[in-house]
Amino acid sequence: MREVLVVGSLAYDSVKTPSGKAEKSLGGSANYFSLAASLFAPVRVVGVVGEDYQPQDKEILLNRKVCLDGLQTVPGKTFHWEGTYEHNLNEAVTLKTELNVFAHFNPKLPNHYQDSSYVFLANIDPTLQLEVLSQVKKPLFVGMDSMNFWINSKQDELLKVFKKVDIVFMNEAEAKMLTQTDNGVRAIKNVSELGPKYVVVKKGEYGATIYSKAHGFYQVPALPVENVVDPTGAGDSFAGGFFGTLASRTSSSEVPSWTDLKQAALAGTVLSSQTIQDFSMKALVKVDKPAFDSHLHQLKGMIN
Amino acid sequence: MREVLVVGSLAYDSVKTPSGKAEKSLGGSANYFSLAASLFAPVRVVGVVGEDYQPQDKEILLNRKVCLDGLQTVPGKTFHWEGTYEHNLNEAVTLKTELNVFAHFNPKLPNHYQDSSYVFLANIDPTLQLEVLSQVKKPLFVGMDSMNFWINSKQDELLKVFKKVDIVFMNEAEAKMLTQTDNGVRAIKNVSELGPKYVVVKKGEYGATIYSKAHGFYQVPALPVENVVDPTGAGDSFAGGFFGTLASRTSSSEVPSWTDLKQAALAGTVLSSQTIQDFSMKALVKVDKPAFDSHLHQLKGMIN
């Protein structure tokens, strides 16, 4: 059992989907990731919030024993994302990204974070991703996520991060956009040429694919969800379940195996399928170990 | 080992895709189906062609010991379909459907066809599907396919066929259109409410899902194909591999089990992934048993 360090956003999101809308509700990549990962392993958060961040929103993570020693609270407003999903629930349309306190965030890792083995650079400014990674002494396994916002605005920085990580998580549309191909198979292979040993492409209702040059493809379907309420946070929940599972399966200096990665992808799939069934983190927060085990059993039944 | 009866089109297709185009090249649902199914089991064809149908195009099936006793050759022109695929390779846009000799086709099963156990009603006029089925004495397991053309023009007839078959194959877009939902999970469940015990929804590059009320979902990913040349016939190749495999796995009066269906879906996936790598039947005709086994091994590696 190892600990997982995550840097990412803690946010208030305004989201509109065909099922309705949620105004300024709890979100952010680090929040979804930590809640999912903490089912399996200890989690340490690096991030920043404004003075408007509500104490009960911190409690959600503290109740899961997530360490918030690396969470700064500074004057100003918490990060705010506003987006909408239309018929294609696999792809968010960003209406507004207000960096707020993230605009001048200077991440400084607490001493006891610096020996972290598993590091996840969730979807934030790639410059911040690099700053955090440089403060971890000997990371064993590093992952990252990103999104179209950074692909468009900071692609050079982003590609620097790609070269420093073991695994990259991307939505399929973003992988195609970044590597300029219409073909999903070429997209995932092209992303792997940019540096990472492993690439996970997330395809929403069509599941996820892991690829590595050494091992080829592994495919996980999504769990069937008849009523997708809000896809926000699905990718971060996936990555959280994935990294939490990796950390729980390995010990000492052992690097995750291909089998570990496959199990991790199943766990990620279970958690993302729960997140999307309600707005904000309302569905994910209800998932406990027995519920997780039961959904995992269902997922395995669909592929065995 | 049982025999498989198929009724469907033998056609000359004109197809345009991002990779190029093929004019009046061999196609038709019964052709793709038979070529795929004949890798595993004896196949009997019911259909009609015009005087323009080339002898060497019959040879392709005869070389695989497919029985063409139920294939009529009549005055007039062979069925012609013209279509195009644009960025979304999962969905054909039909430009022209010339029924030609199919317009007055009156299927009459040879006596020795009437005891067929496995019957596949490929994508043709639902009235013809019903006429053929009524001539089979005691079918053990009946499948059907259809497409938007018949959903739009003959939906009442089509729904009559749904009530008489064990398994329906549909593209995801067509299943959603027929059942008027945007959600793929609801679509497959809704189709199963229309009569069939099993439903297979084909999702192109995202694989296929089998659903039954009794057994739930089974999910097969597609094999990775980096260069999709022409998706025409993918669904019929899938169904052919599927039904051929079912027929090869069962004996006497044994109805296929859920496990048989899962194996069948893997075989169908392998064959459809080959068909799409060239125009017309050029790629599918090259698939022999050793090539099939090797691709099946690759597919199993992606899900185990």
C-alpha cells in the first residue's frame, strides 16, 4: 500500500446537461480524483482554494482521511468552471474558465509529501503540473490528465509534461485533436509516441482503452448507465480509481505491472460510471467498498 | 455442426469512402454473411441475381462449399446499392437503392433447405424475410438484421419479423432511431422489448454489445484497425461469423447457450475487423482459419 499525491483543481462548477443544471456546485479534478482514490489508498492533495471555499466541502475529503496539508487557502475566489453538455454527453463545451486563485498559485509541497510514490497531475495548467512534479524526490509512477483548454493554449508546456510521466489519460476527442487524426487507434499510438509508457484513452459510454508499445491494447467497456445526468468528473473519478488501485496493489519499490494496470482500469470504470449518475460529487460520495465490489462484479461479468 | 440458411442480397455496390471509391463491386448482405459463416459451418443461400451477375462472383462462395441451390438468376439487373461514408465511418449514407431483380423476387426454398436449423434473415425487405422464414419447417435459432432504409419505409413489417426471431442485429444509430432514444443502453433494452430474446448492437470501432433480459450485457471491443478503408459489409461479416460459430458449436436440437453467443460475438468481431480493411469483399475473402485464429487470439488478449 502506497500513498497517492494529486495536484489539481478544487472548484465550484456551473454545469448544464440535458438532465438539468447545477450552479456553483463542488467540483474540480483533485476533488473527484481524491474521493475516488481514497477508497483504496491514502491520498495527499496539492491545490489552492479561495476564501469562499466552504468548510463542509473540505470535510468530504477529510472524512475519507485525505491529507489536505498541501491545500492552500488564499484571498480571492475559488477556481470556477462553467460548461455544458448537449446531445454528445462524451464532450463538454467549456463556456467559462475562471482561474481565480489558480492564476497566481505557487505550489509548495509540505515536506512529508516529497517522498510520494504515486503522483497524479490532474487537469490543471501544465506549468503547475511541472512545478509540483519537480518537488517530488523519487516518484515511482507518475500520471497526468489534460483537456482541450490546455492543448489549445499551452501545448508546448503540455508536451514537456508528457515526456516526464509514465501514463497519460485523455479523452478520445482530445487525443485525436492533439495528434491530428480521425482514427482512434492511430490517436492512442500517436500519443504514446509523445513520451509516456502507457496511454489511457477515455471514450465515455464506450469505455476506455489502455495502450503500451510493449503490451498492446487492453479494452474496458463502460458499465451500462441508462440515465447519464452529468458527465463532469467522470475522467477524474476514473483516474482516481485507477491510481488508488495501483497504490493498493503494489508495495515498496515495485513498479505496477500490466496486470495491475488492467485491474486499475476496471476500478476506474466503476467509479466513473457512478459519478455520472448525479450532478457534482453527489453520486460518487455515496460509493463505499461494498457498492464498489458489487459494480466491479457486474463489470467483470460483461467481459468474461 | 449444423447448417446455416441465409436470405439476403447479392449485389453490386458503388461506395465512396475517405480512402477512395469502388464502382459496382461485389457486395450484398448474403455475400458477406456467407463468406464469413462458411469458415465455420455449411451455408445455404436464398437470393436472386440478374443476368449481369458474373460467374466468378458465384465462384467465391462455391469455393467455400456454400450451397447456391436457392439462388435464382432472372432477367434484369442485380440489386445495386450506392453509398458513401464521410468522417463518421460508423454510418453509411445511402445515395441510391435500386432493388432491380429484388423488386419481384418470390423466394422459393429448395426442399432440402426446409429443415435448416440456423436461419439468418439478412438486411432485405422484411416481407421477403417473413416469406423465407415461413418456408423453414422447424428453425432452431433465427436471426435478423435490418437498416434505416427499412425502418423508415416498412416499419410495421419489420416489427413483425422482430417478433419471430431469437436475435436481432442492429447498428447503434439504427437502434436509437427505431426506439427513439439518445441513450445506447436504453436503445438496446428497448429493442429487446420488441420481441427478440437477444439483441446485438454493433458500434463500429467501439465493438458490439449483446443483451438479453436473462443474462444482461456482454461487451466485445473491436479489434484495432488503423486504416478503415470501407466499412460496407462489416455488420454482415459480423453476423456471418456469429451464426457460423453458433452452428459449429451446437449439435442436434441444442439451442445456443449464453456462452455460445459470447464466443460467436468474438468470431463476428474478428471477421468484421478484416472486412473493413479493403473495398468490397477483397479482405474478407483472404481470411482463412489460421488468420482467423491469430486475430481471435489478439482479441482475447485485449479483454482478458
